[in-house]
Amino acid sequence: MTYTRPLQWVTMTTAVLACVWFSPSLLDPFNIPKLAILVVGAAVLLGLLGGYSKSWFKRSEWLVWGGVGLFVLGLTAAAVASNQNVYRTLWGAWGRNDGWLAYASLALIMLAVAVAFRGADARRGLFVLMGVGVVEVVYGLLQTTGNDPVQWNNGYNPILGTVGNPDFASALLGICAVAFFWAALEQSLGLVLRLVSVVLGALAVMLTVLSHSVQGTLAYGAGFAMLIAGWLSMPERRASIRRLLVPYLVVVGLAALVAIIGMTDRGPFRHFMYKQNLVNRTYYWRAGWKMFTSHPIFGVGIDSFGDYYRIFRLPEQVAVTGAVTVSNAAHSIVFQMIATGGLAYFGTYVLLQAVVVWRAVVALRSGEQRLLV
């Protein structure tokens, strides 16, 4: 057994449990158990990573270590400088739990993935995601048919999945659908598994539509587009097929533009893409931007968006939705980060994403496992 094998197992176990585990007996049955799993899993991974310090000297990995380190440093600087409530800073707002512990744990999990999963090992991650997808599809079918074993006090769409929110459930189903369709295109897999993957992928897409949430549509739409692009560009394809890549990318770009226009209640697909809650979210984003311009370096405090929302919200939002309509989150990772952590937080996050893009480009240029990447 290689040294990376324990890292792989702990990472995959943490990811699966964080996705599917919930406890109906708790006052917050979703966020609290998931945060606990993340923190425990990250603590174990930190101990395992400590014995893998030799990877610091590998050019292919020191950027990842440095990127994660800078992100945690920026997160910590924003947390300390904000001088907010320590509990809120560590654990996050009630019902969100997006505090220091959550993001530091996710950063460590990312580092473990970068260190432990190489080449064919990455397939295990997709198989794990497919396993999560099976759980989400089965539970989603139970929920949408009125057979949920848990009697939730839910005033929203019945499809909550194991994440407690139709938007989150839709997004997770959309991501899992992409994994299923990857398996369907992967010729090295058996015919039966590929056919089953098609059925599960179709069910996942169906549930995202029934959730009436645009997040899942965007997730599987972008994922499918990248899958097909990867398939067309594979070196073993005939030249005539590879030449289709450029016109395909043009069509995808136009489709993305039409979808974005539809989200603004314009164009032929506005009835599918436009949602009233998207309009409400633009108010949250604009309030988040005002928080950032007022506190550009360290933000207003980690996960403290709700404490400052009434101060920075726009007057027109009050006129449209009423004074009692508030939010404790910006509903956008970009605006949430710049509002609550400023440049110290968001800037290091951008650097971390740049490292991810760089690693993806290197993998794509190698020509191996292009569809997997």
C-alpha cells in the first residue's frame, strides 16, 4: 500500500459522508453534521499530510501547497482583523456554517486530493461521485413521489436531497449527472455499467428539472459541454471529428450567451432560465459589493453578511421585497467572499483557483485522460 492510499480513503470517505449524511433529530439536521464531518476529516488529513512534506520539493506540488497555504493565511487574516464574534467567525452563521472551520477544512481536503490522486487514481473520485449520485437520485425520487421517510417541515420544493435545500440538491444532482455521463462515454468501462450510467444520468437531469432550480441546469449544462469538448479533442479521434471542435465551441458559446440573456428575462429561453429569486439575489450581490467597497481589505467579518445586510442593502430592495426581507448570505461565492473577507480572503481564493486552472491545462496538454480531466 502506497503512502497516498490512506489519503485517498480518508478523502473519499469524508466527501461521501459530508454529502449524504444528515440527522433529522437535530435542530439543524444538515449543516451541523456536515460541518462536523468536514472538520474531523480535515484533521485526520492534516496529520497524514504532515508525513508527506517531501512533496513540498516537487515542482508539480509546491504551487498547490503554496496556494492552499496562502488561502488559509488570507482567511485567517480576515478572521482576526474583523474583530467579530469568535463563535461566528469559527462556526459561521446559524443555518449556514460557512465560517473559518468550514473553508479551512475544504482547503485541506483540496490539498489532499491534489497530493493523493494522480492519473488513473482520479477515476476513483468520479466513481465516488457516482455513488453519491445514486443516493441523491434514489432519495430524490422518494421525495418527489411523496414517499420521503422523513416528514420535513418544508415549504419549498419537495426535492431537498440530503443537503436540505432544493437549490443545493439541484446543483449536486447536476454535478452527479455529469459524472454519470462521463461513465457512459468511457469506453474502458463495461457495457452494462455504461448503460446504467445513462439511465441514472437521465434520472438526475429529470430531478434537476423537477426541482425548479436553475443551479442544476447550469451545472450539468456546463459539465456536458466540457465532456463533449473533451471527447471531440481526444488524440485517438479521426481528424474529421477533431475538426468539429471549433464549430462546437462556437455553438456552445452562443448557447451560453442565450442562457445568460434568458436569466435576465429576455430571449427565447427566458421562461426556463429566469427566476424571481435571481432578481432578489442581485440585491444581495449589490449589498455585498457595498460591504466590500466600505471594508476592502478584510471585509465585514467571516460569515457576518447578515449582521451588515440592513446597513448596506439598497432602498429599492426594500421597496420591492419589503423591509422584513433579509439574508445572512450573498448567495454568491464571489460576493460572499469579498464582502465578508475582502481582498485578503477573495484575493487568495483567486490565486488558488489559478493553481487549479494551471494544473488542468497541464493535464489537458499531456493528452492523457483528457475526457477524465
